Amino acid sequence: MLFQLFDCIYLDTTLSHITGWRGDMDITLSKQQVDGITGILHSYLINPGVDCCLLIDRSGNLLISKGDPLSMDTSALAALTAANFGATEEIARLIGEKNFTLLFHKGERENIHFSKVGEHLILITIFGHNVSLGLVRLKVEEAARGIVRLFETSG
């Protein structure tokens, strides 16, 4: 069940135990972690002009959403993204790569960027043509480092 904390930030209250892509992982987000992640997403991505960003786990569970999700089915997007990342990892292995850490799709009106955050999370970033891909890549990398650091220090 998604519980709206404030603005467009949601915490999935059913996530006490998640079976991830590479085995079991326990996840519990404290209010401090949610606030920290929300602050990171807002300052690194929403402020520079990104429309929406979603933090999901590797199983496709939506953890946090920030910004305007453009009336889309964010649960379906999360599930499809996790499946896409899994398929892309297998493609990487087929060509001799360990993995691909990001994916990008360009659309007529919107673009979407996917990036791994640590081993168990994926950050989905949706942005229009008013924001450059280079800026998004830079800010996503900074946000991902901040989120990983937050988990390491609040451990």
C-alpha cells in the first residue's frame, strides 16, 4: 500500500522484506532516510528542471516518487523498468560486459533515464527537452552517490 507522506513523496508501507534480483534484502526506510532521499532528489534533479524521478528497488517496487509523474501508472513503470534492467544486464553479459549502469530513451516530448543506485535500487528520471541529457547524467550520478552515502551513514 502506498502511503502519501507529503507533496508527491510516497512510502510503500508493505515493504518490510523485499526479494531482490540477486537474493533477499531487507529494507526499512526511516523518516530520516525518506527526508534525506527526498532532499537529494529535489536539490539534484527537480530544481534543475527534471519533471519526475522515481526510486525503485530491483524487484520493481516503487519506494519514493518526487515531482509530477505526468498522470502515468508509476507502479507499472517501476515493474517494467526492473524487468528492462534485468534483461539489459543479460544482454551486457552476452557481449562480455559486467553490466550497463544506465539506460536512456529519447521521446518526442519526454525523455527517460534509468540508473543503478548501489546494488539494489534504480533511479528513474523523466525530463523534457528543456533539460540536457548531459546535465541529467551529471545530476543523477551526484544524486545516486548521495543516496548511497545516506544508506551507508544511516545504516
